[in-house]
Amino acid sequence: MRSLLLSSVFVGILVFFVNLSASDFYAGAKIGPGAAFGYGDDADDLDFDPAAGMSFGLFGTYVPIKFLAVQAELNYELKGFSKNSNAEEMEITIIGRGRQYLHYFSIPLIVKGDFIVSRFNIQPYFGLNFSFLMSAKIHIEYEISIWGDGERDNTNTDDYEVFDLGILFGTEAFIKITDHIFVTADLRFDLGVLEIIDDAEMFNGTFLALFGAAYRF
């Protein structure tokens, strides 16, 4: 009787894990626009505004068991911020617009839920984004009432930290086209936790809407 009971328990556990097993692997690419911004006390004091951001790259998603997936990505990401200013002194009006461009190579590592609803795989997720600054440039446009318009570009990569770490969270949907081909839609927040300028309380932030395609092996 004891042997029969143990055998039944073993078979039940085996059936459970067989049913839970998924072992799907997806590979794909995605691209999309968004908003980039700087936040923190120093960013607030300087009254920075959001600016256009973007991301594109490759990803691989592994689903080892039902309801759980892990994903790694290799991305180019555009971050930064902007600022507008107006001043008037001695009857001279100065209007300035500046945009800080920050170009990163990023490696997000993500843990995802995986819930199948009809033709959709809904995947809420959380993860870390390891980013490495490739270059930084500031673009300034100005209008001076007595001199006219002008603009200039300055490379300022050395003003920024090389490494940035962000916390990612969002939701991605894999939409089934065939048994192997999917299109994807991803809404993502990335909030930096490391200062991007030495001794300044300023961090990177982005909100992105990414779209792409994936192949299931």
C-alpha cells in the first residue's frame, strides 16, 4: 500500500511538471519612440523638460515553464532632456532652446510573467537595464533680438558617467500570426538609479512604446 501511494504521488508530481513545462524560445527585434527625461533634485532646480527618446535592438526570450519567461536584449537607446529659456536685459531679448543627447548601448535583463489569452501572450515584467554611454552632445539654438538666430553643437561626453543602471518595468504582448511568427508591442518605463553627472542628483528616465517581430523556435 505504501509503495502504491508513493508511486501515485511520484506520477502526480511528474504529470504536474510535464504539464507545466514550456521550453519555448523566441528571437526578434523591436524599435520604437518615447519620451526621455532627467529627474532628481538638481534636474528639478534646472527645470529640465522631456525630450524625444527612442530604442531599437535585438532580444531573446526563453520560457522554461508556463507562466514564467526570461528575456535579454541588446539595444541602442537615445536618452537625455531639453530646456527652454527666455531672458531680457537692457532691451535685448534672448530666447534659447537646448537639447542634451545621450547615446547608450544597453543590456536589459528581464523576468516576465507569461499568460496566454487567445492569440496573445501577455507578459508583465520587471528587470534591470545595464547601460554604457557611447557619446553625448548638446545642441543649442538661440534668438537674440539685435543679432539674429544661431545654433551650435558641443560634444560633452566627458561630463557624464560612463555606466548607468536603470530599473525596468512594463508589459509586452506577443501576438500570434502563425505558430512560429509573432508581432510584439511593449510599453516600458526605465528609471535610472545612478547619478549621470558626478556629484549631481540627476538621473535618466524614459518611457518607450516599442514594436517588433519575433520568431518562435
